[in-house]
Amino acid sequence: MAWTEAKLIAEAILDGFERHYRLFRACTGEARTRFERADWPAVQAAARARISYYDTRVGETVALLRREFHLRDPSDALWQRVKVEYLRLLPLHRQPELAETFYNSVFCRLFDRRYYDNRYIFVWPMISTEHLEAEVPIYRPYYPTRDGFARVLARILTDAGFERPFRAPRHDLRCLLRALRERLPAAQTRQQNFQLAVLRSPFFRNKAAYLIGKAINGADQIPFAIPVLNDEQRGLYVDTLLVGEDELSDIFSFSRAYFMIDTEVPAAVVEFLRPLLPRKGKAELYTAIGLQKFGKAEFYRDFLKHLRHSADEFVIAPGIRGMVMCVFTLPSFPFVFKVIKDRFPPQKEMSREAVKEKYQLVKLHDRVGRMADSWEYSHVAFPAARFSPALRALLEEECAGSLEHDGEHLIIKHLYIERRMAPLNLYLQEADAEDARHAVAEYGDAIRQLAAADIFPGDFLFKNFGVTRRGRVVFYDYDELCYLTECNFRKIPEAPYPELELADEPWYSIAPADVFPEEFETFLLTDPRTRALFRELHAELLDPDWWRERQTHIRRGRLEDVFPYPEARRFPGPPAPRSVGAQTIG
């Protein structure tokens, strides 16, 4: 009887997962139609909706199990049998790694987190995905040496399967040919096996479709991407050619929205991408293609492995301490851990739930390459002995309500994990003239692009922005964040008489949503070098009229285009009407 019940429970959980992935693929598969119709509001809505699919299906499965079965304590032998029966269902499955994670989510929602070990769930994966293949190969090979570059490029664009025509295909091919000849191995250095391999399914995000491939030359694999855009009137066009790990890494950045790519075997897609993006682990790649729940599970496995093979201490993260979060890091691990404090100072008029809502807003919103994505975890066990005394004291003082002690482990009930960056304030202190100019340009561009996406950071202090490995400035402190259209941008009125300008209190009324951009210079730009650079590069950000104009564009549905590559990299071409959708390009 127990064997039959275990089998039925296992089948019910797998049914729940398969329903999830079926709906996930249906949403993802419609990305092509939304792109070709230039239905940008639908693109935006689908991206938000898809993120919630997983938790919804887990909830449905948990409800079914509670309704249909007499669930007993998980330490009962029944649940170890359920795991065995579940494993028997996976050897021929096309998404076994995702199905294992779904099982974990169902189990952990049913039972106490103390059972988070490999006897009951898949802390470590049991089914290998290394050699999983789809029935139809996930990529197409092309041979320029045999067929010629022009014919191969034309075939790549045709094979992408777009029904909407390209507006100027000959022009696109000429631009691609010129770029390929400049950036791929010259004829005299091409090896016998020289070929191009391109994934069958385009990667859709916002207002762009990306054709992702690699040039294979001897032992080298050179990544490339071809962004295809829709001008909404005359058809599709190729915007540029991106080549190399750095340029591909920019479009797969943790600060961008998730791609939509329809695939039966996601593991095969990730295996294709891994040698092209060696600095990104499997966790980041799965997350980038919209499978963030598995990315989260895979990240935790990487973290456990790192703990076993390191001995350094967790320490307080460098930089000015925040008023809402305690932030710590492990120096040998390139991430930070953020815990919400138990109490906030009086000037932070918000609740713990409000902070969580801000992070969820960032998860659901287009991050335009300027807001850090984060993984959210509950009940994470850390080795208590690895915490520095200063960090342990800080957490006990500021976050005691989020801590539990369990023998040798310190359990943090809720936290966020983000990619570690250099705080902008510290970066500017050490930067030479060239790096400082680049950082200030990036800082202003980050503010502009967030505004284009209807995001107002609220707190512009340099400590709330980080600098990535590639020198990009990214916002990562979300407790003051709001929609740009919720703000009331005002000019500071003239004082009735000069003495009021020296008073401690303002001579004018201030409502909760009021923002005075002129004050940015007073509070932010205290360093003369930084002030001069900012005024040279971004003076209009100090003008309330600039902000009000952005609000007008947003309310009319005309958001500015934001490209995940430099403007200078774009191909010249026949004039194309600029898009007026409610999304960024990529």
C-alpha cells in the first residue's frame, strides 16, 4: 500500500511540473509572434506573468497533495520511497534537472525546512544532463568556406523563421559581411574545421530577437550574436554584430530581463552557451533564459561546494552601511548576502514587507541593464564558525529576528544574494582621471536609462550604485525606488528674502512625492572633480524640466530605446522610424 501511495504522489508531483513547463513553453513560444507584431505591451506583460508561473504551479500541486493524500511526517519512510519513485520517472525526461527542483519546491512548501537534506530532496542532482539532446538538434551548422559567407548569412537569417520580412535584406547582408570579415578569423588563419553554429531558436527579449551562435576555428569557439529589430512599419532589420565573450556577456548580464527561448531541452542550450561565456556559471545561464528557480537551486549547490573548498570568513561588505539591509560577503566568493534589518531609522518610513515588494518590483520590471537581479532564499544554513566576530555582532544586533541557531549552523530565515560589485563611492575615491570620467558618464547614463524604463531610484547616493567587472554602473539599493511617474519634479522657488536661504528649514512646502533635482548637486556632488564631470556630462539631470519631459513620454507610451550594446556598434542604414513602444530594445 505504501509503495502504491508513494508512486501516486511521485506521479502527481511530476504532473504538476509538466503542467508548469507546458505553460512556460507556451508563453515563451508566443514570443516570436509578439515580436513580429511589435506588440510591446504584450511583451512586457508576458515577461512579468511568466515569472510567477512556477510558484503558482507549486501551490496547485501542494494543494492537490493535501487534498488527495493523507500526508504524514516527512521523516516517515514513505517520503524516502516517494523520492525513489520520482527518480524512476526521470531517466528519459527532457528536463530532469528542472523536475528535480520542482520536487524540492513542493516538498519544502509541504514540510519544515529542517528536512532540507539529500535523504528527502535533491540537494544534489541525481540525473545527469550533460549529454541530453533534443530530438531535433538545437543548432544548425554552416560552412562559409564551402558555400561562401554571403550565402551562409542569408541562410542564417532565413532559417531564423521570421514571417515578417526584412525591410532591406541586401543592406543587412552587406553590413554583416563587412563586420564578419573585420571581426572573425581572416581567410589565411581559418582552420579546416571552420564553421558557424547557430542556435535554432532566437532569444527574444523586449523589442529584440537575438540569433546566438559561435564560430568554430580549430580549438577556438568565438561567440557572436546578431540582434534583429522590428521598425514597426517596414519590417525587420539587423542592428549590429556582437562578437566575443565580453560583448555576449553584456547581453546576458545579471542586470537585464530574462530571455524567452523556446526549447524542449534547456540543458542542451546551456551546454552550448557555457564555453562561450566561461565567466558565467550554469546558475546564471539558466536564470538568463527564464529558468530562475533552477538557477537559484544550482547557485546554492555552487555555494555549498565553495564552502567545502574554502576557509575564509564571512565579513561585513565594504562600503557605507545601509539603513535597511545588513550586507556581508565571503571574499573568495563573488557575491553579497543582504539581510533586512529588524528596525529602520525614523527617516525610513517603510516596513519589512515594503522592502520585499521593492525587490519583487525589480524582479518583474525591465532592468535595462542598470538594476542588479537577485536570488531570494529562505532558511539558509551557514557554518557559524565562518562568521567574523564583527559580522556576527552586527547580525545579532541588527537582524536578530532573521536568525536561528542550530548547532554548528547559523540559519538566516530570509535573504537576498546578488553579484558583488565595487561600490561607486569607493571606486571614485581610487579612480584616475580617465576611470573617473568613465564612471561618472556611466552613473548619469544609468539614471537616464532607469528613467527611460519608468524607474526613479529615489536615493542617488554613490554608495547605492556598483561598478561591474566591465566598468558598467548598476543600481542595487531598492528601498527608496519607485515609478518615475509617481514623482512630482519641482524647481526650488526663490526665497522671499536672502536670509531664508541660510535657514536650517526650507522656506517652501514639501509633499511626500516632491523631488527637487537642483538638490542633487548639493547632496551628491561634494567632490569638485566629480561635480565638474557631472555638470559637463549630465547637467540636464539637475533640471526638473528634463524629468517632467521623461514623464510625459512615458504617459504617452513613448519610452526611449535602450540598447544593450554601445550606440557606435550599431550598423548604419536606411532611415528607420524610431520605435514608440513601452519597452527597451534588449
